[in-house]
Amino acid sequence: MADDPQNTPGNGPEGDPGTGTGNGPAGTAGKGAEGGDQADAVKTAETARAAAEQRASEAEAEAARLRRSNAAQRGTDLEALRTEIRGEFRDQLVRAELRAAAAGRLRDPADALALLDVAALAGSTGDIDAAAVAAAVEQLVKDKPYLAAADPSAPAPVWGDVGAGPRESTDEPEPATPLDRLRRAYGK
């Protein structure tokens, strides 16, 4: 091949003439004015080849960096996916803990999810501080008492006699059962 730098005259070890393809006999290639131009051409070709190899290795490194960058942006980076899933799972656990803590304290436990900052209750290590969640619900009940559930141990409100209209006063005793009350009302 005419363009191959390995197949030019004088391209042997330490400038040994060898496989010369020039016009002169073997062993005379690379000498004289024409041989000096060929040696310069070989050196230039070798320099160009080294530079091309350097650019190729840099391009391969850049391509690998871009692939990693694109993978992270597309969501195929496994560590980024794991981090995202852990964050979502931690938020779900905090919401579940918050609903459980608010279940007996608030009329609607969903109010706690709407009014409290779930991200602030999640620890940075992924652990959920149940005491902090309970304290947040307690503070919410203190700040907004109208959200609190009715206390089951408190006595029911006394409605008294809710009968309508005027009544005649009688000295009859109050009926003992609701059925007796109905019998007296309908005269039977």
C-alpha cells in the first residue's frame, strides 16, 4: 500500500533500511534528498497517528461521561432510582404514622396530613420519630381545637326535655319506659 507508513522505505528499527519500495536497490532507501523527505513524512504520519489516538481516547472518555449523565437524567441510574424510592417509601411511612397518631385525636385524620409538614417529620436517616409525630398532632389539637375528636370519656350533653309545645301540668309520674310514654301519648 502506498499510503501505509509501515510500508515506506527506511521505516525499520533505528532507521534501518529494509523493505524499501523506492527506485533504488534495497538498503539504499532513506538516503539522499528524496530519503530525507520520506523520513519527515514518516515522522509527521506517526505524530498525526499519536494525536488521533489521543483524540479517540478522549472522545471515548467523554462519551462514557455523557452516557452516565444521560442515564441519571433519564432515570436509569440505579442509585438515583434507589434514593428516590427510599424517599417515597419514607414519606409513606410518615403519613401512615401520622394517620395512626391522629386517629383518636382528630375527627378526620386526613386533616393532619393536610395541615402538617410530612417532610419535616421524616428523619434524615429514614427513621421515623414516633414521639415527634405524636407531638406534632398534639400541637395541632392545641392550635386548632375544633379539629379534635369528641372525648369518649366526657358525659354526653344533657338535652333535657325536648318536647314541643305547652304541656298541661299533671301530677302523674313520668312514664318509666319509652313504650309507656307512647301509650300515654296515644291514650291506650
